[in-house]
Amino acid sequence: MRWALVKVSLAVTAMVVVAFAVPLGLVVKEMARDRAFSNAERRAAGLAPVLAITTDREQLDRAVATTDDGAEGRLAVHLPSSAEPGAEGADGVEIGTRRATGKDLATTRSLGRATIAEVPGGFVLLQPTAVSSGQVAIVELFVPESEVTNGVATAWLVLAGVGNALIVGSVAVADRLGVRMVRPAQRLARAAHELGEGKLGARVPEEGPPELRSAATAFNSMADQVVQLLANERELAADLSHRLRTPLTVLRLNTASLGSGPAAEQTRAAVEQLEREVDTIIRTAREAKPQTQPTVPLAGCDASEVVRERMDFWSALAEDEDRTVRVAGVERPVRIPVARPELVAALDALLGNVFRHTPVGTAFSVDLHNGDDAVIILVSDAGSGIADPAAALVRGNSSGRDGSTGLGLDIVRRMAESTGGDVRIGHSVLGGTEVRIWIGLDGRRPVGGGRRGRRGRRAEPGAGRRGRRQKV
């Protein structure tokens, strides 16, 4: 905006200067010309009294020589050839230095008034004057070009200087006005970026033009509302999580009466994990200050170890429901830039979907593939698939299923996107749904949806068949 104002001011001022300076310069030139020829007529008229008294050549030579123009060779007198009537059309006696042509002299005699003719080096003024005999003599006065244009160059320089001063002044004023308008806008943009980065304390001084002051006031009001909404959300999350403590306490007491055995131990472990998650939610929500700076990169975890652990946990339930389970690619350690709790939550969400939205006895598998720049986790089942994969990835879309909040796949998606990866849903080789988690190792997003390190043929994402499985 600042440079736009400067350019507009420069263009407008330049046009105004040209519109006024050029005609004024032409007027100055014409005035200088008129002044030069007026002075020439006045000097030529000085010989009229002499010609009215005598036409003697010797006396006229002395009279011409006594003038400044005659001494400089710029004055001449053309006398008629005879005193007889009708002879004034022929050239007669010439006194001084002649520059005009015979045609110019004849034109002047015929017109009976002063004329101007252009000659090499300047102009000549031809002034007809009556002599004592009643005939007409012509006084020729040479006016050099320098005298005709005297002062014109100086006038043009003055006009150019004034024009440049006006242009520089207008540009300076436009620049100051632009700064006054641009700085508040820049502060507003900077504060908006800071607020988008999580710096909730970003505010804008309410300065500048009225429109920008109004925008700054609106921005500050919006920022205050955002802070208040986030505070209310944290309080609500903390309150809801705190309400879960009582039923969790009852559940933990009831697990003590389950006795011993793998199922009982898994139930106790699940209750303990649930209590830890609730405590984490409460502590996070109760933080006095929101996170305003980028978090420190996590150390990551071993994806193979986490997959093995979660499959051991879910295998007991799979055995009870007579489900066939297959795990592949977990023989060697695979480091990924994801915190262990986040990967655990993502795998539990996907495996929970399999048990919740596929019939008892439906087989499923988990495959782990380690590529050069990414790690791919495939969770496949032999169910009926997902009717609308794109809608399933929308946060909060549970399709009205009981026990579904529409947040499970969103947890998986956010975990993958934090590494530069993504989540895609397709058709598995088992006949049901395949959820592919692409975890980037170098922060680059996958190009064209390719599957590096993938074994076997898979359908394109979004090609799943209609079925009953929904995300939670």
C-alpha cells in the first residue's frame, strides 16, 4: 500500500507538472520573441527622422555608423532607386550589411508594414519608412537567435526545478501518509500471525486511521473472546474428566474382586491406564497458561514394540470372539518420531473400531512396514468396509452409532500429521477396510499417495465397499 500511494502521487504530480509547465514554458518563449522584436522595431524607428530629412548616402552612412546596431553590422537601409513615382518597386541604394532577400524587401513594400524574415543565424526585421521624397525606404535590422531566445533556457530550468521540487514533495508526503497507514496494518497482520501460532497475548495498539483503529479494536476483542473460549473449554474438559473419577474408582474396586488370570490382569491394567489418561487430561486442562510456543520434539518410540504390546492386549479379546489375528513386520525395532502414548492411543482407537464395528469372528491384521523416509502401519479387517471413507475422517462424525464419538480416527490423523504424514482408508486384501497410517521420518508429506515398503496389492484410498463400520 505504501508504494502504491507513492506511485499514484508520483504519476498525478508528474501529469500536473507537465500540464502546467509545458504551456508556461511555451508562453515564456513567445514572450521572449515578442520582446526581442519589439526592441528591434524601436531601434529601427530611430532612423525614421533622419530618412524624413535627407536621403543623402554620406549622411545616412554616418547616421547608421553612429548606432550600436550599425557599428555591429546588424543595420541596413534600402533606398528607392529613383525619386520618380512608380520607381519604388526596384532596389536602389543600400547602406549597411544586407541579409534579407529581394523577395522579402518586395513583400514588405507591398504590405506597407513591418515584416520579419528568417535568415541564417537569426531573423531580420524589415521596417518600411517614408523618405523626404514621399517614397518608401526599408530599414533592415538583424536580430540574432540568441536575442530571440534570451532567458528561455533559464525559464525552462526554473520550471523544471519547481516541477521536480513539487514531485519530490508530493512523494515525501505520500510516503509519510503511506507509513501512517501501513504500520498499523503491519502490526495487525503480525498480531494475527502470532495469534495463529498460539501466542494468545498478542494485541494491537489502536492507532492510525479510523478504519484501522476500528480493525484493531475488533481484533483485540476477538483475541479476548478466543482466550475466554479456550479458558472455558479447558475448564469444561477438566470438569468432565473429574466427574469420571467416581465411576473409575468404583470400577477399580470391582476389579479387585475378579481374582487372578489373564483377563483379570488385563482389565486391571486397562482401568489403571484409563485413570492415568483422565489424570493427564485434568492436569493439562488446569494449566494456568496455554501453550504459546512450539513444543519440544519428542524422543519417539519403537513402533514394533508398541504394536506387539497392543496386539498382546487385544489378542485375549480376539480369542474370546474367535477372530483370526495376523501381525507382520514387528520382528525388528522401528523408531518413529511419535510419543509412545500417542501411538498407543492411535492403535487402540483402530483396533477398538475393529471389535466394535465388525461381527464376531471377523479376522483382522496389523502390518508394519519400514521405508526410507516413512513408516507405514496398516490395520486391515475382513468386515464389510466403510460406506464413506471421506466422511469417516471428519472429526466428530459418528453417523449416529451407539458408543461412537467420531474422534477415534481424528486421533489417528492428528498423530500422523504431526510427523508430516497422513491417514487414508481403502479396501483391504481381507475384503474389508484398510486404514493406512503414513508416519513421516523427515517431515515430508507423501506425494501422490504412494506406498513405500508395501507388500501386496491394495486398492486406492477411498475405494472401500459399503459396510457398517464407523469411526469412534
